[in-house]
Amino acid sequence: MNKLILNTGIQEFIENNIGTDIMSVLLSKPYFEGISNKELVEQIESAKKAKYKLPTWYHTQGILYPKKLHIEQTSSELTAAYKSNLTTANRIADLSGGLGVDTFYFAKKAISVDHFEINPELAEIVQHNFSVLNANNINCYNEDGIATVLNSNQLYDMIYIDPDRRDHQKNRVFFLSDCKPDVPMHLEMLFDKAPLIMLKTAPLLDISQGIKDLSGVKEIIALAVKNELKELLWILKKNFDQTPTVKAVNLESPHLDFNSLIDSEEKTNITPTPIGSYLYEPNVALLKIGMFKTIAKHFKLGKLHSNTHLYTSDELIEFPGRIFKINEVLFYNKKNLKPFENTKANISCRNFKISVEQLKKKHRIKDGGAQYLFFTTDFNNQAVVLVCQKA
């Protein structure tokens, strides 16, 4: 960590060059003695990524940034704040602390938080930043979190883990057992240190597989921001052996959170219905939890087809997703699509035999406009096109 970066002139240079072409900075003569242009570029790139993702860091004087990869991998302040509201734990351990955004927000609620980061350079940067941010109830350790905690006598109210999802070659891994640390392997020993564990995983992780791999699963939260799925959160409780709850949350967007016991889906029977006046498209968090029949029953909506995850009603209701007014229902054929040739529309496919790109090419439809065309399969197994506008 080069502390010369903190000099006032260098900090002003970084701030004033957020929008500057990086290559022009990199290829220029050295701007400052003791600071390479490469170091300046790293700070500029990371600050640029932090501007919207980590506004507290960005707007605080004296912050040191790590390489941009660490910014990319960290939680946003928005999701970190959400997680901090899920627990009332007083003493927390963050075993894979990274840049410390989650740690920082847990510390706003807890009495103390222990932050573990094995990378010495990152650990030093984080400790400096916590000091600048006046996060005085965070204890920083440049140690292997899981090894240290398992070999100590310290007990916690909650342990938080965001496992590294890259292997030695920096390739992404998708199974819990391939992440570092291997949470399933250490889980029972971790429960000896804390009765509650919060685990953050990649959104691609299969929920049913995660339930098989983990014990004590109390709740699974699919967390999205502006309809982009960011992470899966797993709340694990020692000796919990009841049915887990799944929850869909979409932040920074008009939304309704949805939650249900995970076994309600197999207990729910519904019959696909005719298409009504309105169409409902679930947000990505809702789609991730896979409670497709339960959604229909909960919101009192018709489902277009057993394999079509779109819903319908005659009366407009609130729903966690996009809502459309259906102007016309067409059987899918060349004649019915003729009027749309050389026009603009927003095309979506759900349970349909042809892809979006193929449809655009075949029917010469361009992207854009206020019209939405949903190509799907209805309750009679007919291929149909729903001509819609946003409700």
C-alpha cells in the first residue's frame, strides 16, 4: 500500500480524472514522484467503479482503493445495508471480509465485528479505510478467517461468509464445495462457534442443491437490485430441521417482497387459464426461487401454461414484476405477424419454440418502441403472440 496516494495533490488528480481515458494517463510521463502511473490508474479505475456502488467510500476523503477486481467482487452498499437489517447479532465474525462493505454495515448494528482478510495488501487497505470511516467497533485481522475462528475460543452471535468463487486460475466455480472456504465441509464446526450463519453465494447456485449441501437452512433470499439478480443469501441456524422459507426481494424498484415455505410448490395444484386483460411477468428474484404455482395461488392469478411462467388476470393487481395491458391475442402464424414487419417492438419469448433473435430476423422486427410482443404457449398448447403495452 503506497501511502503517498493520500497526498492532497494526488487525491485531487484522481478525483479530477475519473472520466479521463485510462490509456492516456498510463502512457504519460510520471505525474508524481514516488507514484507510478499504473498505481494512479488503479486508483482511478476503482474510484470510478465505487462512485455508484460504494458512495460512502467515494465521497469520503482519504479512502484508499484496492485493485478494481476487489471492487467488482464486493457487495454494494445497498445490498450490504439490506443484509445488516436481517440480524440483531451483537458480535459478528466476517470470515472472508474482502473490502469490508458487509462488515461496515453489520458494524452499524452490532456491538463489534471481527473482519478477517488473508490478502495482506487488501487487509492493510481495509484497516486504513475503516479508520477513515470511523468504524471503530471493527477489529481487523490479516488471517485465514475460518482457520482462526475454528482454532480459537471466541464465540459469536453470527458468522458471515462470502466464499471466494474463483479457483487458483481465477476461473469461476459454481459449487459450494469448490469455493473457498468450503462451507459444507466446515459447517458443523462453525455451528460450535455461532448459532447463526449467514452465507452469501452466487445467484447461479441451484437452490435445491444448496439445500442438499447445507444443514440448518432456515431461509433463502434471492436478492436483486433493479431487477438484476445479485446474490443468494442463506440463513443457517444450528439444529434447525424445519421446512426452509424462500424469499424474493428486489431493491431500488417498485416491488412487493414475496416469501413462502419451499415445500408449498409441490403441494399446490393449479389449472392453466385463458388469457385475461393483463399480463404479469415475474421479476428475476421471483423467477429464481421457482415458486411458480405458489405465485399464481398467492396473487390469485391465472397461469398461462404449466411451463409458461407468465400470469394473467382481468383486474389489475399489484405484482412483483412487470405488468402489461394485453391489447390483442394472436395465433402465431406468418399472416398474423405480417403487420409487424419493419416495425419496432420489444420481443420476449416464454415457453416458445423459436428464440428472440430468430423471431426478429424471420419477421423483420426491430428492437424498441412502446409495443411489447410476448411469444408464448397458452393453456390449449397453442403458440400465441400477446400484443401488449406497459400498464
